[in-house]
Amino acid sequence: MEAQVEKKALPKKVAAGYALINIGSTLLLIMTTLLTVLIVLAFTVAFDELDFTNPETIADLVFDFVIALFYIAAAIAGYNYTAHRSFLVWMVGVAAIVFFVIFIYQSIDFGMRIYQQGFEPFYLVEIGGTILTQTIYFIGWWISKDYFED
């Protein structure tokens, strides 16, 4: 008969942080799927319309691809962090800080766009997606980052 290992109950604060990281990681994977679909659509549906002589078009596609890879790495790291595995755990802190910087940038950009161009519904979708994925991930990390008792 196998000996059962008794797990210590996590403090509520840490359990809430882990839950938020798991939710954020799942949403990151969903956002990555949507971003990948958009990249594939750009190559298949709009291939003739894309101007590959324009460096900005190429940079946007490469940037979207790099973001998708970063989201995948951050999601895997988040799941490993909450499962107390050491693979890519350092990535959780890096991703959380990067997500916080992105949130601050998008918030300022959101305000500037409304001030300069008026309100567009797409702005809410963009900032809402950031709040739902990256900010939840950051808050989960912030709540649970100081827990080291395993």
C-alpha cells in the first residue's frame, strides 16, 4: 500500500493567487489561439493584400508571432508555478512584470486615443483583453510571490 503524502493546506491568499494565475494562464492560451488564427488568416486569406515590401507589415507579423510564443511560455510557466515545478518558474515573474508594463502602456495609450481621436468600441476590446488576461495573471503572481513553504 502506498504511503499517502499529507499536503499542507495553502493559505487562502496563496490559493487565491494560484487560482488567478491558472485563470490567467488559460486565458493566455485562448488569446494565443486567437492570435495564431489571425496570423494564419493574414497569410492565407489576405496574402495577396499584404504588402511584403513594407517593413512595417513584416515587423507586425513577426511581432505577433513573438507575442504568441511569449504567451505560450508564460502560460506553461504559470501552470508549473502553481504545481510547484521548477521548469520555467522564473518566467512567471518576468511575464508578470512585462504584463504590468504592457497594462500601463495600454492604459495611457487608451486615454490618449480617446483624447485625440474620440471613442472607438475596439479600444474597449483591446484594453478588456489585456485586463482579462495579463492583469489577472499579474495579480495572481503578486499575491502569491512571497510563498515559499512547500
